[in-house]
Amino acid sequence: MKKVFVTGGCGFIGCHMVERLLADNNKVVVLDDLSTGSVDNLKDHPNLEVIIGSVLDNELVVKASQGCDLVIHMASYVGMKLVYSKPEQSYNVSKIGTENVLKATGNTPILLFSTSAVYGLSATEEVSESNVISLERARTYDGPVRSYSAGKWELEQLGHKAMDEGRKVMIIRPFNVIGDRQSAAYGMVVPNFIKNCKTGNPITIYDDGEQSRSFSCVKKFTTTLSTLIQSEDVWSKPNNIINIGSNHILTINKLARIIKSKMDSSSPIEYLPYDTVFPNKKDVRHRFPDTRLLTKLMGDVDWPTIEEIIDELLVEATITV
Ligand SMILES: NC(=O)c1ccc[n+]([C@@H]2O[C@H](COP(=O)([O-])OP(=O)(O)OC[C@H]3O[C@@H](n4cnc5c(N)ncnc54)[C@H](O)[C@@H]3O)[C@@H](O)[C@H]2O)c1
């Protein structure tokens, strides 16, 4: 049995990851400040300890992480609405929080959650780990004020440094993970569309809706991660920055139509220019992962389609609104 220290474990991906780790017979210690997560996302378990507090509290991070064999660091300010309203906090949680977690946990193997947002706005459609990511490129996602993407870029640099000093580090870049217990409160598209279909409010699409994305099922995402963690190859260069995301690509217009039709909803579809909602920012036009490295490391991942994910979500009906 391993002891795994998980930051941000009360959040959406966090709670699924914690469930996976417990099912794999690990002991788990979660540190979460509940800024967007909730203890209700996690069921009591004899091998689970939840500590409420921030990764910005150095002393607490040292105490909470004592004796761990693996660190999974995903505490972050996520979601456009939150990031846009608190850019500096978003940057700091990633930069200072990651510094604290790396320092507190010595030479323990660490999995760092970055984001596909580091590819910025200017990327080619399919983005690859071999792309060189400068801070300037990452910051095109943030707009004029450094925030989420710049913070994650800093997280990656801290990860590289630790790796150069001999530590086992894996950096992953998730692409639009969705599923049950994802909150609609911070601007995530799928829970918002579902919420609006439920309430009969308009489904609001930014820009013309022809921007494209790939959406990845959280359960497949966490089992993928669990396989990667157990693979020795992944913990060494050049394999340790990994895009994780589905190969099913669709436009936001199509996503809205699928959800509306599956929910048999009468909600009208409305369009708003992105910068009326987030002034001085632009939306990423097309974003999906080159997953050749992931395939090389673990074979093809059989990602559920958006229809399959939505069907399961509507049965589980646990989108938090
Ligand atoms: N959901 C996605 O599609 C997606 C895409 C790319 C990257 N990611 C990354 O995955 C990770 C998890 O994201 P999520 O979608 O589950 O978001 P989430 O908001 O549900 O989870 C983040 C968790 O971090 C906690 N947290 C925030 N600040 C903290 C702090 N200072 N100290 C301790 N805990 C803190 C929150 O309370 C929350 O529980 C994040 O690192 C995010 O950047 C997610």
C-alpha cells in the first residue's frame, strides 16, 4: 500500500482520482482549501484523510505530506469565470503552491497537473508536446494580465528543474475533462449547457460556435493516469510531459445541439461575442491534442464519445449547478 498526497483532491478531477487511488488500495491524504472543491465530492473511506487548507501554507503542506510515497499536485484556480475575476490568485496558486509542494516533499515522485492552455492562442490545431512553449506563447491565453496559463507555465519550469536535479517528475496537460461532479459555477461549458437545458434558460455560445474541442471522460482520464503512474518509462525524459485528451473532436455548436436534443430541451441557443463576457481576451479557436506520445506509452486509449459521456451524465445527474 502506497501513501499518496493529493492536492486539490476535493475538486472535480481530484475526487475521481482519489476514488481510483483508493480502489487501487492506496492510502490517500488530500489537501484542499475548498475554494472550488467540496468535501461532499468524497465519500468517507478508512484509507482517506482530508485536510482543509491551502498549498500556499508552507507549514501545513510539510505536515500534510509527511511520509508520502507519491505526490499528485492538482490544486489550482480553474474555470474562466474564476480565473478572469482573480488572475493574480490563479497565478500564485500555481507558482507558489507548486514551489511549496515540491520543496515540502523532497525527492518523492511527483505528478504535476499543467494544462493544454499553455499552448496559448497561436497554436496549430493539433498541439504536441514537442512544440516549444515560451512564456509569451502561454500568456497569449491569459490576455494582458498573467493568470492561469502563466502560472501553469511556471509550474512546468519548476517541474523541469526538479527533474534536472534527479527527481521523478511527470507533467500532464489535460484537454477539457468532463463528467459527473464538475461544477457549472466557474464557466465550464458542458455543465453550463446541461444546467441551462434543465432550467429552460438560453444556451449561451461564445462567438460563432464553430470553435472545436475534444472532450475527455473523467473516468477514462483517471484510469489512464493510473496506468501512466505505474509505468516506469513515463517518469523519465523525454516522456514526462504528456498530453491527455480524447481524439473525438467536435464544434461547440454540435455540443450544444447534442445536449439540447438528448435532454429534449426547449432552451434557445444564443450567441455572444467572447470579449463581451471576458473583455480583452480571446477564445482558443481550435484545440485538440496530438496523443502519439500517450499511445506510444500505453497503447490506444478507447475514449468514450461525447454522446456516451452525456448519456452517462444524464443518468448520474450529479452536475453541480
Ligand atoms: N477540468 C479540465 O478540463 C482541466 C483541463 C486542464 C487542466 N486541468 C487541471 O486539472 C486540475 C484539476 O482541475 P479540476 O477541473 O478538477 O478543477 P477543480 O476546480 O474542480 O479542482 C481544483 C481543486 O483545487 C482546490 N484548490 C484551489 N486552490 C487551492 C489551494 N490554494 N490550496 C489547496 N487546494 C486548492 C480547489 O478547491 C479544488 O478542489 C487543475 O490543476 C487544473 O488546472 C483541468
